[in-house]
Amino acid sequence: MGMTGMGRTFLRRGLTALWVAVVAVGLAGPAGAAIVTEEFMISSPGDVKLYLRNKHPEALYDIKSDKTVLFLHGASYPAHSSFDHGFEGRSWMDWLAAKGYDVYSLDIRGYGKSTRPKAMAEAPEANPPVVDTEQALQDVSAAVDFILSRRNSQKLVLVGWSWGATLAGSFATSQSGRVERLVLYAPQWLREVVPPTEEEMARVPAWRSVDPRNARDVWLKAVPEDRRASVLSKPAFDAWMAATLASDPQPAAGGTVRAPNGVVLDTMRYWASGKPRWNPARVTVPTLVIQGEWDAEAPPAMGMQVFNTLSHNIFKRYVMVGGTTHAALLESNRHQLYRAVQEFLETPLQ
């Protein structure tokens, strides 16, 4: 069946990954081959188990760094219910795997199927914010370590969405030797707001309840009203919402999902206080900055600032996807996003 890694235990730098499940699904890959789904629980510092999902063609013989992709999610929702949620029968992970890519998505600790900090089982106000960017980067490093060890490779492609772009960019600046190319999708940058006070930051609780039922209104608020139904239809959104609600094993009251607040405190300390959390000028790998035309959460001006700060980059590209918002990967024009990323990954550097 060509199900790479089935039933094995992988070890590297003391990190253990246990095989969980392998499922072949009926999607057409290169030359009509089936797409294989594999799921892993890998170890990260702090006795944490991370959920890592992989999709690849059944016959995966020629594994290349520029064809190995790791998706990193944003501040509110896990990776598996976003990058691998099928619209019209196919997710972004399916789409890339069908084109010969070895694709992974990682749920950071505190999200989705990964370990939740103990504080997330207690009242939010009982503990300080959990899972900040520094802890999340430990998880990214653990996932990269596992993937590269598993595939006997040296590098991979990082694709980060929103907060995930902060993680991807930060990782690429500190461990550029392990990154083939970098995709910053709807990246965070400095916010033009009144900086929060120390007292306000001290009041941030450990975690928050996120109601995905509100997400559609948030994402579509910059879209002309007569275009909203065509950008992200209610049935498509409802299907994603159901998958996202199901991603939390202990949902909060009222049909919401729990999200760690370490990222909220980081936003206050850095982006809302005029201090970049990472420095794009230190990125040396080929980089794509890509955004939606109607992104109200990370507006195009933010992405352009990131792009302009990539001053030492040997190869960089900026793309704005028309008719999309912060959640372009879920919307009717999502294939423009998919194709733009694929084209960047496959563009020769010379």
C-alpha cells in the first residue's frame, strides 16, 4: 500500500512519535493514485502530545524538501478542522496531496486534538494566559523534527496562517537551515491602537471561549453586503463550524470552543504595543506573503509591511487574492489561494 511509517516508533532528539491511524481515501493523486491519510501523536516539551495529520500520494517514492509542507494554524481554531476540512469533497491538504505533495497539519498544544494545559480545565480567571508564541514554537520544532526524521530529509516548507505566520516566520529566522520556503498567509503585524496598560495585560485570563458561529460575521465584515453569500456561503460555513466545534473534546458552555490566551497576551505585548514579535529582515529563505482583498483582521497594509521588511530575502513575492477575506482557505475563491501558493513553491529561483 506504500503507507510510509506504518506501525513504527520514530525517535530523534528524545522526541517520540507514536503511530495512531492510517486511512486510504478515494481521492485521485498523481496518475490516479489514492491519497493516504496518516495521524500521529508526537511528543513536545512539558509532557505534551501533539496531533499531527499527514496526507500524501499512496505511491510516495521521491520525497523532496520543496514538496513537503507543514501547515500552522491561527490563534483561535486548530489546523485539522481548517486546512483539512473538505469543501465540495476536497480540502487544501487533499488538493496539494493530489498534486504530489507530502502535506502535514499541526494542532499546537491547547488546540484541537493536542494536549490541553491543565489550566484549560479550570475557570479562565484562575490562571495566567497559557500557550504563548514561545511555547508554540517548541511544538513547531517538535513537528519539524519528526517530519524531517521520518522522511530522512533536511528541509520542508512552512505555511502559516495569521498567528501561524508569526510562528512560521519566527521559526524561519532561528532555524533557516530547516526551511525550504516560507508562506506567510494573512500575517500579523503592528496594530494602530492605543497600547494596553500593564493592568490590562495582567487581567488576561488563561483561556477564552470562542464561538465559531460568530466567525462568519467577523470574516465578512469588510465584504460588500451583496457579495457575502457568494464569498462564504452559509451551508459551507455551517459545515466548517460543525467540524470546528467537534475539534474540542471538552467544549465550553454554550457550544463554543476553548482557545489559549497566550497569543492574546503576546498580541498586547507586541503587536498592539508597537513591538514586532519577530523580524522579517532576518528571513533568508524564499518567502511568499499572500492575503485576501477583504481581510479585516490582517488587512493588506499589514502584509505589505511584512513584505517590505523582508529586506534580506533572496526571493520574495506578494500576492493579493481578490474576493477573499481572512478565511480565504474556506471560501469560494479558495482555489486562487491554493494555486498561488503552489505556483510559488514550484517557481525556479533562477
